[in-house]
Amino acid sequence: MKYARRLHRRRMREKEGRCLLEGVRLVADAAGAGASFVLGFWEETMLRVPGGEALLGRLMERPPLGGFFEVHPHVMAELADTEAPQGIVVVAQRPAPNPRSLLGEAAPATLAILDNVRDPGNVGTVIRSADASGAAGVIFLPGTADPFGSKALRASMGSTFHIPVVAAEQAVLAYKSELGDLGRRSERAEPADGEAAGDDEDYLPRTETAAHLPRLLAQLGYRVFVADASAEASHWDAPLGGKVAIVLGSEAEGPDPVLWAGADRISIPMLGPAESLNVAMAAAVLLYEAARAREGWGR
């Protein structure tokens, strides 16, 4: 149990390559996607949740590698991250997609790039939108909330196990021989003033390695578009149908302006009095516009 509780911290999740899944729907979705379960805990509350009894039977028949243990509700409350736990918490192996398989396709494909998106709920919702719209995958830069934290996983509704979700450093390092010298580690990224710190206090450091992502995307033939509310060009007029990377940042600051200086800027027109959309809503609009262009819908 102590091991599972330690996975509430991002550094431990990164070190172990594992994450915590909580709730009947999320565990069932991950199981359906072929996730590897390492350890599991349950209590009778899950039997009162729709689908809970069926999931319990499934996990009893094929339990996690380290065992599937019934625990007292007080123990479940310590393991869970929600105020009203559904009676099941599972330690799962994090997916480990091959960055070359994600980035190396010659066919038209859409990538969602998360840069400095600190709210884990937004991170999970963007992943869900990427999954639903048929995007090839999601790449996240340091300074972004952990896609494998509990809040982001719940917001993704299992989509984190459906499509590749890759750290920028992993993507760059997979092409190290092609890119050459990748530089050294630089300063740690910290939350901006007034911004929430996400699902825990741990943010991965900004690195010069991750900063090579724009160069890598260009080398692989991706055209990069940055979502920018102040941009004059509309997303309706942008050529989003080919190999495209859509960069999304926080509402307060947006993506790193220096890192993405060479990218095209596009905006979503505000037809009513609203000033802007939050990053999760903007992502859904842009990813589906890319899907329309990519698939040739409406022509």
C-alpha cells in the first residue's frame, strides 16, 4: 500500500514508469486498452458502481501481477485521490510508445503539442480530444502537468491508454543521431504567478534537449501551428490537412514564444462577446478542424 501511495508523486511515477488508476470507468477503460496492471486494491463500494461487479469479476479471474487485495474503506480513502472513492485503485504500467512510430509516418497526421499547460484537467481533456478526433498522438514539454497524474488520467477518460502520449525529451532523444548535439540541462520550470501548480508540486525541468522539438518536427516534415488568440490568421484558413503539429499553451501565457518563434500563428474567431476559449476547448476545435481537413470532410 505504501508503494501505491508514493505514486501520487510525479517523481516516483517517472522513476517507476507506473501510475495510479482510480475508479471503475478508468480502470475498465485501461484494461480494455490492454494496460498492464501491477497491483490492485478494492473494497465493496465498487460493487455499487455501475460496471463495478463485472470489473471485479474480470480482475479476480486475471488479477494484477502483484495481487488484487480487498481493503477497508479507510485504507481505500488513503490510497484514493478523490473525495468519494469508487472502491478501486490499481497500479498500472505506463504505456511506452515508440516516438519513431509516432513521428515517422509519411501519411498526413496531426499531433497535439502541450507546452506549459499546467492544469491537469486540461491536459487530460486535450488527450481525450486528440483521441476522439483521430490525432496521431500527443507530445508534452516540461512545465506541463503530468499526463499520468490522477486528475489528468480521469479527465482523459482512458484516452491516455488509447493513443501515444510522449514526453518531448523522449521524442528528441529517439532522433539523437539525426539531430546531433542536444545540449545540457537548463533551469527548472516553475508555475507562473497566479497559476495552479497542477496535481502535485513536481514539474520536470526545462531542458535544452526538449527545446530541440521544433527543429525535429521541421526535419520530419511537420508544419507547426501555434494556437494564439491574438493571431490574425483564422484556423478556418490554415492548411491543417497534412503533417501538422498544433501547439497549445496555458491561457495566461501561451506556449514559449521563443521556442516556437518560427511557427505559424492561428486563432479561433470569437463570434460572440466571449474573449477566448480555454485551452481544452480550443484544442477540441482545432483538432477537429484538422481532422476535417485531413479526411476531406465537407468537400
